[in-house]
Amino acid sequence: MNVTLTETERLTFGALLRTLIRLGGYTTPDEQEVVHSVVADLIEVPLGGNVGDVLAALLERSAERYKDDESVRAAADEVTRPEAREAIYGALYEISATETITTGESSVLDWLAARWNIRIQNADIPAG
């Protein structure tokens, strides 16, 4: 899904990503690779720019704006476009699913899916 996020949507993604990283405890090299890939897909990186620098700046700006869990939850409510919600949720899910999804990550993903009315469809479950 190719969606251009607004500044508020980007900062909300950064805040939610920070929350997932904190709840996951640490990021493995594989997770870091996926984070960089997802950020490169979701956030516009200037020509000749570095994804790591863009990510670091995004996380820093989101930390300045959303200082606690309550403000992160309020930020999620500021994302109203369905396509932005789906893109952000999909990116967070992809990052979490790189390794085993922790209980903390699952709680954030479940809460966000319910808050944003995102239907989870698992195509990997065989019928029958």
C-alpha cells in the first residue's frame, strides 16, 4: 500500500513504534532490518538520505511530542484516514511479526486494531 502520511501520522507511527520497541524489550538484527525496510516504504526518505537518520529523527520528534502512553493513545485518535491507519498498522504488525510477537506487542496491536476498526484476516490458517 503506497500512502503518503501527514506529519501527524508520521509522528504517531513513530510513537507507536517506540512503544512496540519498548514493550518488546530489544530489537534483534533481523527486526532492525525490517524496521529500516518498513520505514523506507512508509516514510519518504530524501534522495541520497539515510533511512537510519530519518528513523532516528522520527523517533526523537515523536518522543518530544508524545511523552507517555496516554499521549500516544491520544495520538492514535488523531489518525483518521483509513488508508493511513491500515498502512501504520500493517507496518507495526510486520515489524512485530519478524520474530515472535511478545505479549506487550500483541496488546498494542490488539488495542490499535480495535481502536481503528481494523479487521485482522489471517490467510495462513487452513480451512477445514
